[in-house]
Amino acid sequence: MQDITILLVDDEPDILEIVGYNLSSEGYNVVTAENGADAVKAAKKHKPNLIILDVMMPEMDGIEACEQIRKIPDLQNTIITFLTARGEDYSQVAGFDAGADDYITKPIKPKLLVSKVKALLRRLKAEEGEENITKVGDLTINRDEYKILNGEIEIILPRKEFELLSLLASNPGKVFKREDILNKVWGNEVVVGGRTIDVHIRKLREKIGDNKFKTVKGVGYKFVI
């Protein structure tokens, strides 16, 4: 699996050593960094498929690093998951707002972490095989380039916002249940907070238009043309 590169970022040497060893043993090419600033530099240089990012770090924290990485065009398809001891809801919301795809709370057994990494990469591979371009009303969704056109205006979305929009727009008018959205966008192998969908819908409303998304109370969301 040397064609798969994982960037592991944590200010604790033991985490880098233990997790890095377990990922390398699975055949992944592992690059490490000890703070957010070095993580951004390493991401630009190595263009990883997956970034595992601690939140609390010196020089630059994981939230800011994630925001900067998401602005790099070559890394739009990179999966970013936070690895942190902070389980508070507000830090999860901040992470998803910054453009993260998933959230893993430590301490975590290395074998379980490897399983989660494999699940994330399986989803990436599955997404690459899906239909590339969808047109719905004024929206054009290009999965190859992770790009949205709203009329003539190009919009770049973080990965999970893109996938959520793509799912809802795949069947306009259909109400997607919250549990189905979590399963299809985040995958049933990864546990995310209950507010995750709400945060992403709020961001999409700001960027695409509030009238495009309808909340069906107690059920889920639908996309409206």
C-alpha cells in the first residue's frame, strides 16, 4: 500500500511512534509532524491521501492547520480526521467547521485506529468509482474535481459538505433520514456527534442558499430545486 500516504500529526512522540509503527506495518507510507505549522508544510510536500491530526498542539493547533490545508487546491480530496483527547461537543463542531471529515477520540487501541483508517480509505475508493458529474437546477456537481458550480459561480466545499450536498442533490425532493445521511456520508464505522449534520447543513445554506435545504423536523433533510 505504498501508494497510500498518511500524514500523522501529534505533539506527543509516543503517539507518533506507536501509531506510525502500526500504520507502517499495514503497508502505508507514513509521514509525521509534531505541530500544525509543520503539518501544513508536510501536506503541501507529500500530498497525503489521509491526514490524522491532533487538535491541541504548539505553534499552530489542529483547527487552524486544517483550515489552511483545506485552502490548498491539490488537497481537496484528502481525508482529514482529528485524533484528540478532547471529546467536548464544541471542539468537534469547530473541527467540522474547519473542514474535517471525521473525529477519533484518544486514547484508542492501535488496531482499532488501523481499522478506522481502513474504513476511511475504503470510502475514498468507493467515492472515486461513482458518477462524476451531476446537474440539478442551477447546480453542477463535479465529483472528479470536488467542485461546485452555482450558475457561473465556482464554489469550493470541504469534503464532507461536498458529499452531503451530493447526496441530497442526487434525489431532489426526497427526505433523507438523519441516520441514512450519517451512514452514507460518514460511514457506520465512524462515530460522530449528533450535531454534525446540523453544522454541515448550516454551512451549506450559507454557501449554496438557505432555500435549497428544507428541514423535516424529527426526520431529516431534503434538497429543493
